Amino acid sequence: MGNIIITEKQLERLTKRIKTSINENQEEGSYMAKQQLYTIATLAHAMWEKMEEGEQLEDWMESKIAQAEQSVTSVVNNFMYKDVNGGLDGTKGLDFNEIIIGQ
């Protein structure tokens, strides 16, 4: 399967659809993880917007970002496995490793 290109707006809609399938009012289970994911997403987006095209980061910063990406990708791939393999309508067979945001 080739790369799938989606816009940020499409990603937002997909994320909302997934979030509505989770009971957000429930304060048991992984409620801290939801708060942490929100913080990660918010801060990453703010940094992404602030960075200039071609701006060079320090090596340690690039290393930490690469480690964070690998960690989050690993968790998301495991968490989304059932959705990718037929859980949500419209995402059956969708490989989240092949999604390109923007462009």
C-alpha cells in the first residue's frame, strides 16, 4: 500500500471520531495518560508552529524528539491495532505508519 496523505483537518476529524468512542468522563483507568497526551500534543504543535523552515536544533534536542517519536509511535500502533484491523468504520485496513500529515 502506498503512502496516505491527509490534511490536518482530516486528522482532527479522525482524532475526534476516535475520542468519541472512548468514555472521556470516566476517571478510572488511564486518565493521567490522556492528560499527558494532551500536553505532548499541545507543546509539540506549539514548537512546530514556532520553528522556522530549515532551523537547526541542537543535537540533544533532535535526539530527544526522535526518542519521543519512537515511543509515542510504538504506543499508538499498539493502542490503535484493533481500529486499524477493522474496529472503526472507514479505517479498516488503514496503516497508521503510512499516514503523511500535511503536504
